[in-house]
Amino acid sequence: MRSKWFGVAVVAEVREGKFHRSTWELLGKAYELNSKLGECVYCFVVGKVSDPKEPIYYGANKVVYVEDPELSPMRPREYVEVLKELVLKYRPSIVLGPATLYGRHIMPRLAAKLRTGITADCTDLDIDEEGNLVQIRPASTGLVMAKIVTPKHRPQMATVRPGIMKPLPRDESRGGEVIREEVKVRYYGDVEVIEKVRYETKVSLAEADIIVSAGRGFRKPEDLWMAKKLAELLGGVMGVSRPLVDAGWVSRDYQVGFSGTAVSPRLYIAIGISGSVQHVTGIRGAKTVIAVNKDPNAPIFNVAQYGFVADLYDLIPKVIDILSKLRRTKAAHQNP
Ligand SMILES: Cc1cc2nc3c(=O)[nH]c(=O)nc-3n(C[C@H](O)[C@H](O)[C@H](O)COP(=O)(O)OP(=O)(O)OC[C@H]3O[C@@H](n4cnc5c(N)ncnc54)[C@H](O)[C@@H]3O)c2cc1C
């Protein structure tokens, strides 16, 4: 059974004619996995995109494209039917999708149609000695990192949270093939799209270059002014750990981590954050991490390049004061 399945497929997320960046992240991982298998990286594209060659520049060997503007994840029955046909025709041994709203909607339905399992929200993926996909994700509320393999069933399916995997640099010299497929699909007509309403997020953590994050070391919501002010002085944005969201201090848009947003800023400052697995999973892409914590044994110091063992209520107002003075001095020099 296993020998009939071959290659790694990425299910592309298409939003209003454009590829979502999670597609490039998954292709980067698929490329890496395939370097251990020596098979083929597919990208399954369903819907309508302006340039179906684009996935090739991010690592796909073959783009299988079903062009149909009527096909949308908002009509999941038809959409999944098409994907199922593609999987059964090309028989990839591994099928990856994003753990976005789109992926959560589509991928479990696809797994059920294919009568196989799926591991949701993986934080990493690998290939074992037998060529099986190793699906890695926190389990038991983060106490263990589970490694899940599916030795008997094909395809092996997993979703990955956006922002965790690194895309390959876009390279137009990469070669590949676009295969156009027509899939006859029965329109059930049981979903009617009446209106599309854009949800505006309050903060764009995924794209932020500098993030100052606050954790449970902050005693009350009013104290968040320190994280906001420091972020503003550094030209960044504020993030938080999950307990502050659960307590209703700020909206989920601000949450960094496994069940929030995975971030990849140039600078990440974690203040009063212990460094749980779920939080740290979301900051793996950060280039430099600075931690402020009064506990010298806090796990956040294991991932930080710079650490301050200090009470945030002493340290942060002083840092804000110094940066504010520097800013005023700079402004005075520029406008004497
Ligand atoms: C399924 C699941 C998903 C989850 N997803 C996420 C997620 O996406 N993001 C996330 O953040 N969490 C997530 N969590 C929660 C996670 O397990 C932790 O509970 C959470 O990250 C802890 O937040 P914290 O570090 O702010 O709080 P704590 O762990 O309570 O740490 C507070 C820290 O502040 C320090 N501190 C206290 N006072 C001061 C002071 N005055 N000055 C300096 N330091 C001080 C303490 O020493 C401590 O280290 C998830 C949990 C589960 C089960």
C-alpha cells in the first residue's frame, strides 16, 4: 500500500486570487522533507490565481491547478471533493495544509473523505528512518512534545500553524511544471455566500519588526501602559501572553504563541513572561529575544540572547525614561 504513495503535497490557501503566505511556509517545509525522500513536491491549487507558477519559485516541482472561480472554501463540500480527486490521482504520501481558518475548515474534511488521520497544529515535521512523516506538536497541555507517526495509512496528513515554518527565498530560476486539471464537480448548492465582511485586526503581530510582549508579571491591565509605551518608543507593537487575553485585558489579536500568532520579528522583548512551551513555540522565528523576569530560573532565559533579572516595575519605567529623553534630545538637535 505504502509504495503506491509518492511525494509531498501542499494544499495552497488562496484568498481573493492571491496565495496566502502560509503556502510559502509549507512549501519550504515540504522542500526540506522531500530532500530526505527524493520524491516530488506538489502544490495543489484550487480556485483562481493570477499566476499559478508562483509556487514553483517557492519550492514546488509540480503545481496541480484546478482553475474555477466558483470553487471556494466557503463551499467546502465541492472544494474538498476536488482536492480528494487530486490526492487520489497524484497519490502524495504526505499532504500538508495550513492551520488557518481555511485549513481548519478544509483539511479535516479532506482527511475524512480519504479515510486517513490528521495531526492538527504541528509545530515541526520530520522524516524518520522508515520514510514516515514525524508529526511534532505539544500535547498534555504542553508538558510533552508528541511525535506522531502514521506507519500504516496513506496519505499522512498534517496542518501547521502559520508563522512557524520558514519559506524558501523566492527564486524565479527554480524550474517546475504547472499541470492544469479539470475536475467535474457536482454543485450541492447548500451554501450561499450572501456577503463578505473583512475582519480588521487591531494589531498585525505577524508582520511586526519589533514586539514588546507583556505577561502575567503585570499585576493589572492599567500597567500595560509600560509595554505599550516601550513598544511605541522602539517603533514596534505590543503583544501579550495568553493569560492576559483569557483575563479579558486585551483582544486575542495581541496574543503571541501556539494558539495565538506565531511571530518572527527582528526584536522580541518578553516582560514578565515565564517562557511556557506554548509561548516559546510562537517566537521561534524571532531573531533576537530579550527577557525581563524577576525569577533567574524562568525558562524564558533559555531562549533569550539577553536577559535582565529584574522587577519590571523598577526596570521598565527607567528604560522608558531614558528612551524618552534620548528621543527629546534627538528632536532638539534636528529642530534647534
Ligand atoms: C492548548 C494551550 C495553548 C496555549 N497557547 C498559548 C499561547 O498561544 N500563548 C501563550 O502565551 N500561552 C499559551 N498557553 C498558556 C501557557 O501554557 C502559559 O500558561 C502561559 O504562556 C503563561 O503566561 P505567562 O508567562 O505570562 O505567565 P506565568 O507563567 O504566570 O509567568 C509570569 C512570569 O512573570 C514573572 N514575574 C512576576 N512578577 C514579575 C515582576 N514584577 N517583574 C518581572 N517578572 C515578573 C514570573 O517570575 C513569571 O516567570 C496555552 C496553554 C494551552 C494549554
